Amino acid sequence: ARLITEIDCELWVCEEGTCYRFEKDFNGYRDKVLKQLEDRQEEVERMAKKRAEARAAQRAKHVKQEQLDKIAKEAAKRLAEETQEAEQKEAKEGSGKKEKKNKKDEGAEKETNGKAEEAEDAAFASTKKKKKKKIEDDEDKDEH
């Protein structure tokens, strides 16, 4: 670098299949190269951040599905316990009250299924919103 600056020589740049005379001095060329390196580093960091966000979204999707499965299992377990308790009470009380208890159990089952469906619908809507926002963000980035 010192030799080039000391002897006031012309700089020729070969890049992208062409050669041209660089109009500025060596310091100008050095600044250009450093700027290109900074731009490339920023691009690498931006892509890494994008990949990390995509991985986080994928993990979040799986966690939500696991939570929904857990809620459904707990609801099924509670329903089974309630049904078992009801059967034990019916055995003690007799068959006259059996019909009333069956109707009550059916209502509890419908309520439990409704809650599980609501949770699934909310998770689906949230995932759909995130995907739409990601697509819009990607389109915005492509425009810039």
C-alpha cells in the first residue's frame, strides 16, 4: 500500500468480467473495498437473522401444537374421571336417576369438545396471521 501511494501510479480494477481505470487514488479504492465488505457483512447478518426468525417461528408452531394436544388429553382425562364418578354414584343410587346423569355427562362432553375446538381455532388464526405478516415483510424487503 505504501509503495502504491508513494509512486503515484494508476489503479486498474478487474471485477465482474471487466477491467477499468480507477479514477480516485489508493485511499479511494481502499474505502470502496471496505464499503463492499461492510455491505456484504450486513447482508450475511440480515440473512442469519431471517433464518433465526424462521426457526423460532417453526419452534413456536410446534410448541402450540403440543399445548393443544396437552389440553385435549387433560380434557379427555377429566371427562373419563367424571364419567367414572357418575357411574359409581348411579350404581349406589339406582337406575331411576340414570337418564338424568347421562344427559348431564353429554353436556359436559360437548362443553369440553367446544373448548378444545376454540383453542385449535385460535391457534390456527394466530399461525395464519404470522404467515401473512411474514409474506408481507418478505415482499417489503424484496421491494427495497
